[in-house]
Amino acid sequence: MVTNADVLRYLESMDFPAPKEDIVREAERAGAPHEVLQALRGMPPVDYQNTEEVARSAKTDLAPDASPAELAAKTRDRTHQRVARHMRQI
């Protein structure tokens, strides 16, 4: 299980805005484990303006102690859902 905090830990030195490919490359450079890289590769191929957008788009689970409101907010977020499913890199 990969959480948003796990993903963002490897993007501390990332400059935004940045395309998905640069975000994945930065995580690889920072030594991110396979699970984190897989979560980042599952994001739609668009430019991200900040770490909040990355956290919303990455294929992660919320922390086990996430509140129902946090779970609902992640479910409602449709910021980068314009990309057709068959065009998303998994």
C-alpha cells in the first residue's frame, strides 16, 4: 500500500509545473521504490502545477487513519480525469 506521503517524500526537490515524465524521472533519481514509481506512472500524462495535484492524481491509498471526508474528497476529485482510460500509462 502506497500513500500520498510515500509518493511526495521522493518529490521534495521537484520544480513545478512539470509533466508526468519529469515527475517519474525525479522519483527514480531520488531512489523511490517500485510501488511509488508504479503509483506515479498511473497518473494521466498532463502537466502538474504542484505536489497537491500529484497527490490527487497518483494511484495511491490514503493513510489508514484517513477520515471519511478525505476519502470522499479523493473520490470526487476529477482534475485530471479528462484523459481516456486507454491512453493512461499504468
